[in-house]
Amino acid sequence: MTITGANLDLVTEIAMKGVPDHITTFNSQSAAQIVITVPQAAIFGPVTVFSLAGVPIVSKDALAYVGDTAIDLWTGSVGPNGWSGNDLVGPLDTSLMTGKRTMGINFTCDPSASYWQLHVYHGSWWSDIPGWLALPGIKDGVLSFAATDTNVEFAITPADIKSIADEGSKILCCGNGIIIKKVYVK
């Protein structure tokens, strides 16, 4: 792993979630870059560097391996949605969303419904998730599904994550005939 920044020649230790001992031996180190070998025990989470003064600096993004599987934020059963009401899904563990840029929703389609639609908001009726609105097939914020569909994924930004957290760590799902089973990020 390569860490870039400024004053990295002052770093003495690096901590990673899942690794019991701090890393003190680096493959290379300069003022602008540190290269380390990531221990196999490291798991998804922030990386913390410590300076000579022992001051910790925690990364904004979390360590994730290429090919990491999705992280479940919520599982349960909400719905079936009906346009006469709305369903808040959550609370979602937004701390697990750091560094993740795709949100997904697993669902089933209620066989008794005549059509299946979904609209996803940050947590209120007035705040669409921009990545949701960018999905192909969206019309007026609503995505239609076939009865056999079970999943949808869309882009999220750090601003979306903050907004979801500010709205009580919930998302608002409106539509018809959809039973939400899981919300995840990857």
C-alpha cells in the first residue's frame, strides 16, 4: 500500500483495523510517500498514522481490498411499498460507508402487485440521492422493475453519506410492490 501526503518522513507507526501491533517497518519512506506491505490480518477500516510526537492522523477513507465483498448496512423486511405511504429503511451504519461509493438495495417484487417501482431519497421527501437519479431508466425519480428483478445499485458521494447520517441514518423508499430486504455498500 502506498500512502501519499506531506511530512510523511515524520511518521513512526501505522495502525490498521484487525492488526494487533502497529506497523513500524516500511518498505520505503520519504516526506511525500510511505510504502508498506499490508498484513494479511488487516480488515476494512481506517488507517491511522502516528508522528514522532505520537499524534494520530486517521484516514478519511477506509482500507478496502480490490474485490472486497459488499458490506451490509441493514437487513430486514420493509414493504411492500405503496404510493399511499413511505418506508424509512434504517438506521444504516453510516460509519461503514466511508470509502465506499456504491449503494445497493436487494428486494423482492410483491407478486400481487400489478407494477413495481421505487424512488430513493436521503431520508426526506425533498432530498434525492443524485446517483439514484442518474440511473438509466429513471423517470421523474422513479425506477420501474420487472417482477423478477431483485437488486439495484447506484453511486453515492461523501455528501450523500453525510446527508443520510444527518437524516437519522435512514433512507426513504417510496414506490409500489417492492419489499426491501437489504441495503449494502461496496
